[in-house]
Amino acid sequence: MKEEINDNAAEEVEALVNDNIRREKSNLHKYIDEFFDMLTLYDDNKSQKSNTQYKHDYKGLLKATIDVFLEFESQYTANEVYENFLMIYQITPEDKSEVDEDSPKSLISEPNTLLNLVDLMKKYEEMTGDLINRQRDHFIHSVNVFVLGLAIYAKNENYRVIFIDYILENEFYKKYYKTPDMEFSHEEFLYRWGIASLFHDIGYPFEIIGKQIDKVIEDGINTISVNYDIDAHVDYRDFNEFNAIVKIPPYDYADSFRSRYDETKVLDLFKPTDIMAHKISRDFEFDKVQFKRLIKHLGGFIKYMNDKGFVDHGYFSAILVLNSYGKLIQQYAKKDKDFFFYPIVDSATAILLHNYYNKTLQSELFNLGKMDPSASPISYLLIFCDELQEWNRRPYGVLDKKRNHVNDFDVEIDDEKIIVRYILKNGSMGLGFEEMKDEFINKVLDVRKIFPAKLSILPKVELDNIQRDSLSEDIRTPDVLMRNIEKLAVEINEQYNQTSGADEKVTYAEKKARFDELNSDLKMSNIRQAKSIPKKLSLIGCEIAHKTEDEMADADDVDTKVQKIINEKYGEGLTADDIDEEIIEETSKIVRILKFNKKDIYDLAIYEHDEWWDEKLGKGWIYGKQKVLEEKISPCLKEWKYLRDKDRQYDIDAIKNIPRILDNLGLKIIRSRFKALTYKMNQFYEYGKLDSNSSGELEFKNLDNNIQFSNFKQANQLIDILKEKGYEFVSLEDPREAVVSFDYDEIEHFAKREHESWYKLKLNINEVSSKNFVEWDNLDRKVKHKNRETIRHLPEMCSDEYVGLKIVRSE
């Protein structure tokens, strides 16, 4: 099949795995471009002015790293962002702003404790996901938070002015980054925001450990008896040893800072929680009572979390950042320790507050209101971006793997508003998701100080993907005998040969001989494809039927019929490939499909590729940029959207060949009886009566695509709904007596269950604005009546000549 084609193609970009995302040029790319256009890096400028031959461009390096990440979000590209940011801003034994002609020739071994902690977080998430209930990615997430913050800073002047004023108004810290003209440099934001956003979740392993204990109790001890009531937590007996910055002689790193603030004389400035308590009290203007309460609360937060039964990873993350930088500052920042107490402490405190503000400072303990961005701009932005960042977050926990997830997003940002569109490919995030997120953000933050016209959170559901996946899950495929599967497989192989160049007419015996010569792998691939034909037809509302005697006697094959119809309808000179529409033959009220329409071909080709992909992976094939049949390597093991057109064509041809394959075996494709029933149900619902002279197909196809999908789903679910009361649908040829009516209770039950089915479907595709999107008991009585009448007349619809079904009592 595909791997038989000897095609040493030019290098391709490797296919994305499910937890990665590739993005076309978006608004976010443009906003990042604007941020870097306004940015000047101090070290770059110093390098360019020097006489050394080793001039560098750290800004260009960081920009390139982020561009690659935005194009292809993966753990690899995320790690590059972490590494390059830290390498640019890592505190080292050498002074990076001083240009040394010899330094490029020597390698400096730089301590990367924060990067090691980030890597630890990633590994813990990957290895422990199945051991806890709720867990999502924080590694790629943090880089996305970082990038979103840069975009907001670039596009929203309100926030930019507030941040700049916050820096300039600090009378004690004037060594912020400056441009060559000695003006404020946006690099100050880049540095503080980078530390806060990239490292705000590095303490997550502490939270994972607590969740693991809960999962052990749930899965193990409680299986003995649910009466076990165990409140477990991690006991940090020597927490004060952790809540302490390593002291390095001469122990004077805090002296200058302490001299400026009288209240710090009672604080231990080697203790991260005391340092952050002071920072919070200054930013949020605490009085002495509040300040003392905060010092005590942060110092005893471990016990508080244990008593309340939760773990705040932001608390641990903030302490880890201060411990790491506190040591580095003492070791290497000989000239100025203020670099620690202002930028670093600002970023670390933001990390603490990204959870602590909402859970503690807004509780009855401190009763703070919405955060004003001017109080702590970095904290404000971290809460905002952390809450909004929902896209491409790989689920690790057992329960999180079962949820729908935001696959991608788009954003519009200006001085007045921010519009965030979450793109979902597989269902909705649940009823009220966007409202709850909007409510939370507006409860914690004063959003209108930055976006006066408000924040808008909008879901965008890709209905084509949902419809394709949903119909595939619900499809009811008829059983096919193995001898017929083999015949189909033989024809599939022959059609493939002819599509690939062969054009002679051969007997079935000759076709079978060719099939028998295939190696086992290709033979089974044809068998798999043959088994899938009934399922594929069901996906588009069709089924297989035997040709009538008259049809068997007709000398014209399906290709000839298609060409004749095209010539009559569109004029000579066109072929089947020129026509996007479906080609049908109507010799009776049962419609025969001779050629699929373009959309059905495309959808089924994607389905065929996905099945082929699963088959190959199941047989041990792997992805590679070039085909190596002996080693089971194929470049086509990737998502459909990343296939080249020439590779897609094999799947498209396989679908186009289905009518021809069946025709060669004396079979045909007709409308599914349930599809015909769907047309009739819509006809009755819209007009209140049935038209015996019309199938209802034309009117149905004028409906919006999502309504057609919804109606197909509802008709299909009626099979299960009727089973609840002992009924089933069968063909008219079935000898059992047809049911001609339901009693009142049955009608009420079926109508209610049908509405519940519709309600869940609309919830899943995020269409919740309809006035009928209510529970059955709250549904308008006129709508209830129409639902009941549709069920009442269901037996009549089934027996319609266009449908050919009946309802019987189950045996």
C-alpha cells in the first residue's frame, strides 16, 4: 500500500505527537514580534560597542527560541526557552556585562539549579501521572504563560505604564535595566516576568507527592472498607531547614536592604517567608497587625495546609527560587545585593501569590479585595495568564485523561480588551466553563484597570472533528461474512494496482492469484480495509445492498453510469474528478450512490488514514523521514494535515474506489434506512405531517451542518432508547409483526429520553445558547408536544416507502 511506493522525498518535518501543537502564524506571533521590536538588551548593547570580535545577539537568540516554540509546541522547544533564558540571565562567576576577549574561548560552568528543578518537575509529572487522579502539564504550560505575558505587555499600554511606574517609583532601587540613552528599558519586565512565569510551578512535585498518598488510600485501603476515614499528609519535620537561604560569609548580603526599612529589623532576611511577607506588606500597604499576622501565617503555612487538606505548590516554588538565587547572589554578586531584594524577590513573591492571593489573602484572614495591578504588576499578570493558559496542556492524571481539553487558542489584545478563543477538537470543556473562568478572574483581579472594555472568553469548537469522532464512536456496523471480506480485499488490492498504473481487465481468479502473492503484511492491510468498508459507509449514512436482477443484467459498470449522468447533467468534457457533488441513480424510492461527494470522500480518507496509522503502529512500524520497508519505517505515520498531497491521494483513491469495488462483486451502495428515517423525522417535526411523495432529503440538506449532525445522532440514539422498553428497528422483510403505536407512558418516556440525548449532545459541542437548552421539566410545553408527536408517529415514519423499516417487539 502506501509504503510500497518508492519515494525518497525531500526532508519533512516530523509528525507531531498528540501532546504537541503546530500553529500557523497567529496574532500571538505578531504580538511577540512587537515585543521584541521594542526591546533592547543591555548585554547586547555592551557587546556591540566593544572592540571585541565576539559580538553577540542574545535578543535574537531568545526571539528565535520563542518563535520555534510557537510554531511547534513540544517539550523539546519548551526546554530550549527555559535553557536560553537562564543562560542569558544566569548569575555567574564572571561579569557578563564586562566584555572579555578571552571569555568566548573558554567555557564557564554555570550552576543551573532552577533548570534542574524544572527538569525534575517534568519528570515527576511524566512518571507519576497514572498514580494520581488529577494532573496536567506544567512544563509547556509555564512557557505558554511566559509568552502570553509578553504579548499582553506589548499590546496593552495600560499595563505597560503601570509596570513602568511601579519600577520608577521605588526610591531605593534605581539600577533597573536602562536603554543606551539611560531611559527605562523593557528588559526589566522581561527579566522579572521571565523568572516569575517560567518558574512558578517548579514546586509542583511537592503537590504530586500529596496527591499520590490520597490515590493510594483511595485505590488501596478504601477497597477493604469505605469506613476507613484517613486524613493523610506529608510531615515536614525540619521545614525551617528548607525555609532558609544558605548563609555564605561574610553574611552581609542583606545589610544594605535592612538599613532602608526599619520593620525588617525583626525579620530573618535569610528566611524566604519573612522576605516575602515584607514584600507583600509593602505592596498591599498592610498595617502592623496585618504584617505580623502575615509573617506568622507564612511561617506556619505548612501546618495550615495540612489542617485544610491541600498543598500549594506556589509556596514551595517561591521558596525554591529565593533559595537558589539567594545563594548565587552571595557567591557571585559582589558589587550589588539589591538585585536579589528587588527584581528576584518581586518575581518570587508573584509566584507565591499566584495561588496564595486567592486562597488566603482574599479569605476571612485578610479580606483583601480584587488585586489592583499597580499594587504588584508581576503578581497580577501571573494570576491572569496562569488562569487563561488552558491550551495544549497534556493530561497526566487518571481523571484528567478522561476530560476534553483545549487543543489550541487564538487571542486578540489591545488597550481596551482581550478576547481569548479556546479551540476544542473533541467536545466542550463542560457547561459553564468559560463563565466560571471569567467569574474567577474577575473575582481575583480588577480586570478593567487593564482592559476597560472587559475580558471575553469564547470557546471555538471544531465541529468537523467532533462530528467525525462522535459518529465513529456510535457507528453500528453490520456483520460481514469472512468470505465476503476476502472478496472485498481481493478487489481492493486489484483497484490499488489499477490506480497505480495497471489497466487491463482480468478475471476474479487472476485477481485472487495476485492477492495470494502478497506478503502477509500487505494482505492483512487489505483485509483491514475490507472490514472497514461497511463502517465507513455507515459514517456517511449509507449501507451495502445486493443489486437487483435488472441491475445485474445492466451492461454498464458504475464508472460508465457515472460518466453518462455527468454528460447528461453537466455536458460532455467533464469527468467524475471535476464534480464535487454526489452522483446518484434513482430507479425507485431507494437511491443508489454511484459516487460520493467531495466532503464525504475527504472525511472518509482521513478516517482511512487514521485506521491505516493504527494498523501500522500495532504491527511495530515507526515514523522515519524515508521509507525502509525491511525495518518497518514509513514517513506517512503522521497526522493527516501534515501529509503531502501525493500521500493523501492514496487514501482518497481508496475511498473513491469503494463504489467500483462493490459493483464488481454484484453489490451497491444505498442510503442507510436510518438516514432516510432522519429525513422523515425532520420532515414531520418541521411541517407536522409526512409527505408520501418526498423523501425529505432536499429540505434536510438545506439545514446547517451542525443541525444535520445533531439530527443524525438523535435518530441513531433512538435505537438504544427504544430498547429500554423492549423495542427494536428491523427491515420490512422481518417476519415479526410491526408495532403501530405506543401507549402514553411510552411516548412520554421516549420523548423525555430523546430530549435528554439532544441536551447532552449540545453540551458536548458547546451549543448551549438555544432557548430549548433546558432540562425536560423546564422545556416549553409546545416544544414538548412536538417531541411527543414525533415519537407518536415514529412507526408511521418507519413504514414509509422511502425508509423501509418497522418497529417490533424484541425477541
